[in-house]
Amino acid sequence: MEIVLQILMGVGLVAVTILISNRAHGVSTLARGGATNPVLSGAESVLSVLVSIIAISISIFAVCLLVVLMFVAFRVLCQYKNKRNNNRASG
């Protein structure tokens, strides 16, 4: 069920994006005779690349953060274990 919901949300977002793009191109055609359509297409392409780069960067950052958090957790657990063993040996 969750996968179906994700697919439907993705399709909905794509549909909204396409409708906005078509609307912008339509307004451009009416207002300027289509002269600004290449500028709009270029802007769409640049934004697509930027969003893709941001999505990939966030994914890489999340993995790095997870590795750092796992390392910190491991260090804290090791220190706790050593402290606990020292308390048992001295007590």
C-alpha cells in the first residue's frame, strides 16, 4: 500500500510540474509570440540540474552523518563499557 501511495504522489507531482510548465509556455507564447520560450526551457533545465545535484548531495550528506553517528555511538559505548569494567575491578 505504501509503494502505491508513493507512486501516486510522484505522478501527482510530475503532473503539477508539467501543468505549470505548459502554462508558463502558453503565457509566453501569448505575451511575446513564443520568443521567451527558449529562455523558459533553459531555466527549467538549469533548475532540474540544480535540484538533482541538491538531492544527490543531501543523500551523500545523510550517509556521512549516519556513519559519524554510528562511530560516535560506538565510542560512547566502548567508554561506558571500559568505565563499567574499571568500577567492577576496583569495587
